[in-house]
Amino acid sequence: MATLLTPGDPRLTETCSPVEWPDPGLPAEIDSLHETLASFRKRNGFGRGIAAPQIGILKRFVAINLGATPFALINPTITWRSSDTFEVWDDCLSIPDKIVRVKRHKSISLTYLDEKGRLRHWKNLPPDLSELVQHEIDHLDGILMMDRRVDQDSIRSIEDHAALIGPSRPSHRLSLDAISSAYASLDPVFINSPQYEVESLSSELGCKLTLKIETCNPIRSFKGRGADYFVSRVTARGDSRQMICASAGNFGQALAYACRKHKRPLTIFASVNANPLKIDRMRSLGADVRLEGEDFDAAKNAAKLEATNTGAWMIEDGLESEISEGAGTLGLELLQRGDGFDAAVIPLGNGAMLNGLARWFKAASPMTRILGICASGADATEKSFRTGGVVTSDTVETIADGIAVRMPIPEALDDMRGLVDDILLVDDDAIIEAMQLLYRHAGLLVEPAGAVGVAAALTHKKSFEGQHLATIVCGGNITQDQINQWLK
């Protein structure tokens, strides 16, 4: 661990030189910067970034740790600054006993090199990260936060950190530590799923597309991650309440699998029009499956009524934080190889997968755009996201039953704020074409909801041209009749 420089050391007031790529000594210097930041955080309880000159290295790079996997910005260059400014209390590792009120641009955009030397773009940073990056770039230019103070009264003791800085930082219902814990404890059948690029598919879409295949497990979907973590946690806490849920099929299978593992009974409500293959599999896993209502949300209402009448625990996918945190392990795995994704296009139903993945990405790769993908015939969540309220629909009209939501979960919508960059819509024709592309190029049998990320890359082909995307192929429960109809 390197020694942190403090005011009075002339190296803190020098302008740093750009990194000349490649630089053989750079990896070790970045490691030293990460190590110094981690050690300071452990001792002092704060610190999200550190610049190279703070340990005496006069090169233009910084290390950032937002609570997930740390990362570095090499030769960061601000390309845009908002005209709006704001005042904020700032902290600094080199001045650990003080906080200072400074004025910053409310948002910036920048370019930089990542640790593999790839040019990256980070656009329209939110205020808290905009302030952080401006602070670190100031260090590269020999400017300390004391030089930016608003006035002579803008200096306080570090003892005021929690009261003055804490409230300005965004809070999240989902925990990064819980996502890490889930990854370490999940049933091995659900983790470390294949992820790869199919070059012929990428070529047809005009972008580089990494597929993460979540159909190679006992229930053929990603839902096992959240269900396994949730049931394991509540069982460990001693909660033995009877469980009830509603499902279009995949979540019900996942919860039934987890409940059987922990010897817990489960009742599942599904629509009378639900996929018969999924109904049979939920029953084969030991669940009591009851068919009520014309669609998923009608079945959910029936499940809620049963829970009220019996005192059972109504489990909602997207509501229970542990379910989203278990699904968040997908984000952790996608980034483990060091891929530099420009965007992640993620199927969006009740939001557990999108929100869990987004929580990890926005701490480990915040420059990656996180895009939820809904079917145009089930757009209640997209409308809710845009209006900032809860918008419901009377009906849904899509073949993508796994994401056919007409009554969004308010808590899941709240989780999206500050994590999800946008929500895109795709129609059924694009979904069918995406299913055919996955079958033809990757040999994958994918249900409609599992193909909407590819459908988004197809529908918005021009917007994604030349970019590196990631998507989750999240379900493969498709009947023979559906195969004959859509994959002929």
C-alpha cells in the first residue's frame, strides 16, 4: 500500500502527464492505487475515488470504487459540461479530517481509456458521480478541493461527514454486498452460465452481441438465482410461513424448485391461458398449482386474495429484495471477464432481473447504458417509467407471456430510478424474428420473453451500430406447438 500525500507536498499541485499507451508499469501502479483506496475506505469508512498524484505518481489516471468491482479511468477527458451547477460538500483522501463545500457542474460527459486500453465513453453522469469525477480530474490538474471552496465558511470537520455528505449520496434498496453473498452461496446449477458472442449473429445485427445463456439449468430460466437466494435466506432466518405466488410459469418453477429443496410447501396461481408446459413443470416440482383469471395479473389478484384469507405469505417477483439481489449475480458474472459493454439490453417483466443487474453494473461499470426491454403489447412498465408514476393496463397483447405485465410493482419501479437509463419497446414480429435468429445462428430454442434483448438490437439496429451489447437469454420454456409455429 502506498503512502497518501497531504497538502504541502508539491506533487499535489503539479499537472500530470498523459499516460503513453502501452505503459508496462501502469498495471502495477493501478493496482497500488486500488489497494490504497481500499485500505483507506476500510479505515475511515469513506472514499470512492483516488487520483494517481495522491500517491506520488504524476500520470493521468484515477481509481474508482463504488462498492462493487473497482475500475480505473486512464487519461480521462471531459467532453461536455452542463450549464447547470450545484454546491455540494466534498471529501478527499489527502485531507481526511475536513469536508469542503464546492461548486461543480451538475453533469458531465467524458472519454477515457480503460485498463485494457479501450476508448470508452461515459455520458451524462448523474450529479453524485459528476462531482466525484470532477474532483479526481482536479487532482490530475494540481487542484485541491480547498481551491474550489465556495467561501471562507465552507470548511467543516470530518465529523460532519455523515450529516452533510451522506444525504446527498443516492440510496438503494438492493445491496451490493447481498449480490456478492448470493453469488457465493447460490445452488451451483444456476451460476456461471455460458456467455459468448456468436459472430454470425453479431454480423447480422451490426453490433457485437454477448449472449448470456440462462436456459442451461433444471428450470430453463434465470429465475432460479433469485428464488434460491430468497428461500435460502428466509429459511435461515427461521421464517416458516406458507408461501403463495403468482407466475406465468418460470418464476413458479424457480420457487417450486427452491421450496422443494428446503422442504417447504408452495401454492402457485397461474392464468387459465398460461403455457401448459410451464404448468406441468411447476406441478412436477411439487407445487400446488391453481388456474385463475385470464392473464398473469388476474392470477396475481387471486393469489393475493388467497393469501389474505389464509394468512399465507404472498411472494412477488420484483418486490422481495433478495429475489432481485439473486438475479443481480448475472451482472457480476457478465463483468467478470473485463468486457467493456456499451449497453445491456435486458428483458423486463416485473423487474427483478433488470434491477438486480443494473444495481451491480452501475457500481462496477456505470458507463454502460442499462436498457429494459418490454413488449409493445405490454407497455405498462415503460409508461410508468416515463411518467414517474404507476400506470396500469386493462389488457396485454403479446406472445411474450414471461414479460406480459399490466400492473407494475411500485417498489420495482423505484429500484429503476438512477439505475436504468431507458426502456425500449419491441413488437411481436421482431420477437419472432429474434427467436429465429437465435435458433439459426446459436442453435438455441428460446421462448419469446428470452429473445427480446435480441429483438431490441434488431429493432434499434442503427442506434446500436458498432457497439458492444450484452443480453440475457433468460428463458427456454417453449412448447412443441410454439416451435412449429414460430421456428418453421
